[in-house]
Amino acid sequence: MSISVQLPDGSSRELGAGATAADLAADIGPGLAKAALIATIDGEQVDLNVELTDGTTVALITDRQDEGLETIRHSTSHVLAQAVLELWPGSTFAIGPPIEHGFYYDFELPGGSTFTDEDLERIDAKMREIIDADQPFIRSEMSASDALELMADHQYKRETIERVTTDSGDGLGVHDDDLSEEVSADGTVSFYRNTDAFIDLCRGPHVPSTGRLGHFKLMSVAGAYWRGDEKRPMLQRIYGTAWANKKDLKAHLHRLEEAAKRDHRKLANELDLVSWPAELGPGLAVWHPKGALVRKIIEDYSRDRHEHGGYEFAYTPHIAKSNLWETSGHLDFYADGMYPPMEMDGATYYPKPMNCPFHVMIYKSSQRSYRDLPMRIFELGTVYRYELSGAVHGLLRSRGFTQDDSHIFTTRENLQEELTSLLDFVLSILRAFGFHDFQAKLSTRPTEKSVGDDEIWDMATEGLRQALENHGLDYIVDDGGGAFYGPKIDVDVKDAIGRAWQLSTIQADFNLPERFELEYVASDGERKRPVMIHRALLGSVERFFGVLLEHYAGAFPVWLAPMQVQVLPVAEVHADYAETVRARLADAGCRVDVVDATDPLGKRVRAGKTEKVPYVLVVGDDDVANSTLGVNARGQDVERDVAVDAFMERIAADIDNKV
RNA sequence: GCCCGAGUAGCUCAGUCGGUAGAGCAAUUCACUCGUAAUGAAUAGGUCAGGAGUUCAAUUCUCCUCUCGGGCUCCA
């Protein structure tokens, strides 16, 4: 392996195999520390992210492309800021970090004016000028007071400087990894300057000079609150995407197009599944017959699995009096997410944002024995949550949705076993729908206040961890990320184009059993408190349907397809035979229709394909004579002269096949 | 809710520098009866999202409202 590194000053340096940043230390002066270098390893260009502390000690070297990419994105965001400040004198800039796929930068324009799409073109042109000028990124450090003076006209920068130079009490300064400012314990901050006219507060690192950049595209303008706080001023945010080379940029833009083609709202319209009449209001959908059929299949499958999985079914009302929500704590902790109350007959009713308290009522309806546990109550329960009108998004985010919700009441002793078998159940169902790539997250006890004793937290957390380990499931730990009432597992699935969707959640709860004073009689005759587990597998049926649509790009597997087979007689004389075939398939439990010969065959085939029907069968003279079919399987070439019997076996296998 | 953008026939879109609109597909009718991704013809279909203002005249300009899209925030 040979590594060739180009230094910020333009000279280059050859390094042998196994070289580290230590080998570079001598070549990089203190003023150029924290530079990202572009190197070639065996002739192939890689981005090296070299971080040096105080110009002498080596901290890190990596040949990981993505870290180099982060640097490119971050540097591009600086160029964006430089362009905007130049084009809009008097504007001020806030923060501009690299993000997944690109970067953004937040600005405040003079007089509160806003960017338009045409502005983006002007900014883009200016950025390319800066890049063509190949300006070097030069690092400097200064005291907080000098920095505040330098940024006298930029209140957001000043605020940031003050924040990062204020000690958080642990001697390490403020930890703010999400932001790209320099964070300092000794009261100094770092800046990067690339012309006399443009200098920005920044932790770095950056590419050596702007000439390294250029494979970017400004994507959109959006409003964003300063520091994400609704009560702070709204800034103008420009989003961009940036890549190491032209090919990657193109590939990314192509992926965006692919994702747009799979948009469930578009497919729902094209395939006549669901619509969102404006008359109903934001986030409210009506399910058309075909969409409703697919949904019913999903729900039936879920019910069937639960019935055979040791669950008992329940139905509960959609509203309840305020005292229920006071006892459950929802009115204290979740009021913002609830629909407004209704006053009736001197009492106050709320639509339910969750099903839990109702299932608790079922538990409490009689005295429970340890012999009754675990008790698993299941309901496809529709809940209502007040989402911001700007936040609703097709089926993925709506104001009313149906959870495949269950609450399991168990003894402490059985908690671990229950959690383990539960994860089994979850994965088995997700796999049936065609998801095979999982990423789990285990969220543990928060450091702040939480309820429940150490023993039970340990048991539950260990139970969840064991369940994950037993399944060899890839998981990350979100330390302290659990709710105050218990630890949880969230399961993300990856779809066909690699996007992650959070679907399942398994959550232990030590709080509601206390609040509702749940009890069971143990084997020794003592009254004990059960533990509760909340769990949803699909999450919300509506959202799951949306995810499935995007995953399959509308081409549902046979068992879920609303129309499984269409039979097309070539001409009217073949109609009787087509009907015979249809009847046989229908008898076998197949969803099948005949499309009669009023339109030309080509047109009917096209319509079937466009509707993504898994099998389009064509029957003509030869088929009538020989009891055969012409088979157009979705995504495959035409097969002629397939025996009807052979096709019957094939479709029967497909209908059974939960992927 | 807030910032930016959008809303023209069932769908996808043109168009009107202010004089009340057009195409393709879909629908309906007729003819064609066809072997694998759009047969031909005809008909019908729009208070140009809704309301107000300016104007002799508004789909077009202005304001407000509604809905949608992209973000912020939040989450299933």
C-alpha cells in the first residue's frame, strides 16, 4: 500500500504502509492543524480526516470515506454561508452543520425577508465562483472575548460562543456534538477563514481549499427555529446535498427520484387504494375498496397470529372521562398530544390517545391470580393524537390511527421469559410481511427521575437484552433513553431501498400498575403488583400499510395483492373458457376477475400490468383446445401453454407464501 | 402552529402580459373481436380550491381562508 497525501500548502508527501497521522505531524504546522487531507491510497482517491491537537500530538487518522464526506459537506456549508453573506449584505448566519447526505445553513436576512427558489440559483452561482477561486481554509484560535468582538454583528454566533465557552460543570466544557462549532474548556474558540471577507466560528476540520468542493446541489429553503425552539426566532434554512465526486452526487439524486416514485401517497392514488379528501381536513383518509381489502388482509393476519399466540381480544371505546386520564397520568404528561375535551352531561370526555388505561380496566374488572398471568389483552385500537397540522404526512403520520396494541400483565418472575418470547413473535410477524433486515434499539433507565426499584429495572433491561442476544439481532443501546416508567426495545426495519422505518416497540411499564393499583394473588396468598408490557408490532396499521406500499413499490406479494389474477379472453368466443378458469381459481380461494374482450388484448394486458396484478392470464384458441393458459407473471416474460392444473398449484403455493 | 412553495376536468399537465379555458389518459356511446404494455370515431366533463377587494371586466392583480408539498417540532 502506498499513501500519497496532498498537504494544505499544495505540496505532497509519500507515506509507506501503515502510516498514521503521526507521520504527518511534522509536515503540518500548528496553524494548519485539523485539516482534512485528500490522499490517494494505491492510486485511488480517499479522504483522510486528520485531527491534530495543538499541532504536535496526533489524535486520529482514518481512511473512512464517510468522515471525509462529512468534511466536504461541512466545508460546502461554509461556502454557502460565504455566498449568502456576500449576496445579502447585512444578513446574519447561525449554524451550518453537515447532515446525512449533505448540509444546511441557517440565516436571518435583513428586514426579515426570505429566500425564493430563484435566490437558490443565484447562491449556487456565487458558490461556484468561490469554489473556482480555490480559497484556502485557514484555522485560527482566539479568546472568547476576541471572538465576541469579531462576531459583534452576528448575535447567533455570539450566543454560540458564549454557550461553548461556558463550563458545564464537569470541566470538559459543553458537549454539543451535533453542532459544528468548536467546543472549548479553556475559553478559546476556533475559526476558519477563507478570505478576508469571510470567517466563521467552527470546530473544523475542513478541506484544504474550496477548490476541493463542487459536487453539490442546493435542495430547498425551509424555516427553522433557532436551536429548534418554537419560542425562538425562525431562521431561513437552506438545505443542500454534497458528495465527493460527480458520480456519487448523481447517484444520490437518482435515489431521491426512486424514492419519489415509491411515495405511498402517489401509489395510493395510482392504485386506487386510499385518498385524502380535502373536505375532511388534514391527516384524515378514506380507504377505497382495494386499499381496504389489503388492510383487512393485514388485520386478519394479525388477529389470526394473536389468537394463536396466547392473546385475548378486547374492544374498548374511543372516548373516556377525564378522571381516567388523570389517574393514568396522560393529562399531566401528554395533554399536548390529546384532542381537546368534549363537555357532556356535566362531565369532560377526551378521545383516547392510547389504549392502555382501557386494558387496565379489563385487568381490574376482577380479582386476578398468579394462575391468570401472563394475561395478554389485544386490540386493534384506534387512537387520536393531535399532530401539528404541518406535521401530518399521508398514512405515515395522521391524527387518527389504529395500533395493533397489546398490554401484557405478568409477574416479575415471568417478565424475562415473556419478553424473550415476545421478541420472537414480533420478528416472526415482520418477516411474514417481507422484512428481513432489522435494527433494534435498547433504551435503558434515564438518569433523571424514574419509577420502579433497581431490581425490576435490571430484570426488565436484562430481559430485553437477553431477548435481543438470543435472536442475534443487531442492536444499539440508548443509555438513559428509556421512558421514566420502564426500558424498551424499538425495532426498525429496512425497506427495499435501504430506508429504515421504526415499526415495533416493546416497552416495560412499572408506573401504570402503581397508578391503577393493580394486584394479583400470588401462590403464597399475598397480594402483589404485576408488571405491564406495552407492545405494538406493526405500530399503526395505517402507517404499516404506507411502509409496505413503499417497500414493495405498490407490487404487493400475492397473498396481500387486492387482485391476484386477471383472466383475459383473447376474443369474445373465449369468454366461456375464461369464466371456467375464473371459477376454478375463485373456488381455490383466489381473488380473480375476467376482463372481457371489449378492448384490444394489448390494452388489457397493459392495464393489468399497470395495476401491478401478480398474474395476468391470456386464454385463446390453443388454450381452449388444450386446457392451458398464457401466463404473464408480474416482472417476468410471458409463458405460453401452461397447463391449468400446473397453474393452480403455483397460485396455491403463492397464496400461502408469507414471504 | 410557524417558514417557503403549490392548488386549472376523475388523473397527469398546458394556457390566459386582465376580456370566464385546452391536450393526453380515464368515463360514456358506436364500430372493431383482436395471442401479450395504449384500435378508431364521437360525446360528455371545469364557478380555473373557497371568500373578499381593485377594475368596465378577475381564472389571471391584492388580501384572507382552506387543502397539499418541503422543512422546524414530535412521534406510531
